[in-house]
Amino acid sequence: MSDLLTTASLSLLIVSFLVGIVVGLTGMGGGALMTPALILFGIPPAAAVSNDLVSSALTKSVGAAVHWKSGSPNLKLAGWLVAGSVPTGFAGAFIIRAVADTVGGVNTFIKLAIGATLLLTAGTYTLRMYLQMVKNQHDDAAPQPETDPPVKAIPTLLVGATGGLLVGLTSVGSGSLIMVAMVLLYPRLSPVRLVGTDLVQAIPLIVSAAISHWIVSGVDWAVLIPLTIGGAAGTFFGARIASWVSSSVIRRGIVLVLSLTGLTMLHVPPTWVGVIGAALVVLGPIGWGLVRKIHGLPPFETIAAPHTNGKGGGRHTDDPGKATASSTRGDGRP
């Protein structure tokens, strides 16, 4: 893999920087994008998961530090998530080694697991956007966002354990499936605290999963170094602009990418992947418009220019992560 020190290394650096921005901006797990990208680079799936986890252990720390500095994480909630996720995350690499031979080898097992998890992630992101749209529709009558809602210990522990297992198997799930589950469990938790809590809980989870994969599979420094440098820079930048950048369009594009990548990992024929992709591009916006219309909203989202009279912006968005970040409700930020 010596060619990774030249052109491929630069490509990995650029891709990891872009993925890092998405991680810091939305709280989404980078593994959902980075691990499939590494596999498409020709890196074996086991090595892709191992290197991505080790890199994420460092890059997520950058985003978490930014959110910690702003006082956004809910540490009690993060603690319950960690209690469930760390043991199952650490077990992931050993589970792969134990059961992979029954499905044709380690790399085959990992690709199938990644494909199924990506489709699950795409579905949960779509659900999250729908729930946020409904919440925004009734936002004026809704209770104020809570800084520290009562922790639902057992459900939160189970969410952590499930997310940790998926991360340990595929490196996907720390900032996608877990975050969506938190939206369902804690709908009144303010968006900025939601992202901060997710980033903080992800650190011990990813570290535990990375250690087990390092033990079982090792790492490739020619892959790990550009991933870490680009990912850290991108995550820092994304986290700094998280409070004022609307990412609803980005999320919809990510849902499409995750769906098509998941189908590819599941060995769906390229022709069918192309047909499904074209159908999603054409019919997806129409279907979303119909859903909005059913709820009494315009078929297509509009983003109004901010007011200049000091009373706040006029932005209307379905963005699940930033819906209230531009106002002074919930987190008190301008």
C-alpha cells in the first residue's frame, strides 16, 4: 500500500476532511461515510473498520472538546450511554473473528454488516427529519427545550449497548443511530446539547472499539495518518459552525448516499443500484413534498432571509440538528 503515501494519501486527506466537517456540523458518525469510502479505495473491509475507528477516536475528541468548552454536553445522559456502549463496542472485533467464517470470511461478513447498518441509518435519518418537521410545525406551542431532562436509564442503556455493538462490528452508529434514538427518547433536549452529548459519549465507545480492532486486525499508518489529520481539521471546523449552518439539504443527500452505498455493500447488482438511485432522486423530493402537504406545510421547504429588526431570523427548516440553533430558545445562543 506504498502508493497511499502519494496521490492516494492526498485523496484520503481530502475525503477525511469533508467527512469531518459533516461529523462536527451534524453530529453524524463519520464511519457511515468514511468506512465505505475506504472500502471503495480498495482497502480491505477489516482494515477499513480498524483504521477508521482509531482515527475517529482522535477526530471525535476534537469536536467533543469544542462542544465541552461551550458547556453543551449533558454528562449524566452521556454516562448512561457509555455504560451500555463500551462493553459491546469492545466485543465487536472478537465477535467478527468468531462468526465470520460462517458467512464466507471476515471481509464478507463486515461488508454485509456495513450494508445492513447503512440502510438502517438511512431509514432512521429519514424518520428523524420527519419528526423534526412535525416538531417545528408546533414549535410555538411546544414546551421550552430542556437543558437536563430526566434520564430514562434502562432505555438509554439499551440504546448505548445496541449502538456500541454496531460500532464494534462496522464502525457505523456512534453519531447516527444513537443520536436518532436520543431524539426519540429526549425530544425536548436542545439541538446543541444533543450534538455535544453525542460527541462526548462517542469518545469512550470508539476508543474501546478501536482498541479491540487494533488487537485483532492492527492498523495501516499510511491510511491512519491522513485520515486523522484531515478528519481532525474537518471536525473542528464543522463543530465551530454547527450553531448557524443549516444542514437539512446535506442530510437528505447523505440519506441518498447511505442508501446506495448500503445496497452496494449488500452486493445488489449495479443496474438495480442505479435504478433505485434514480428513483430516489426523482421520487424522493415528490414524496417528501406530499408528506409536508399532508401536514399543512408548503410542499417544498423555504428559507427566509433573517430579519434585521433584532427579533431573530425567519428561517424555516426541517433540519433535525439545527432547527433551533439560530434562535435564542433552548440554548440561549444568538
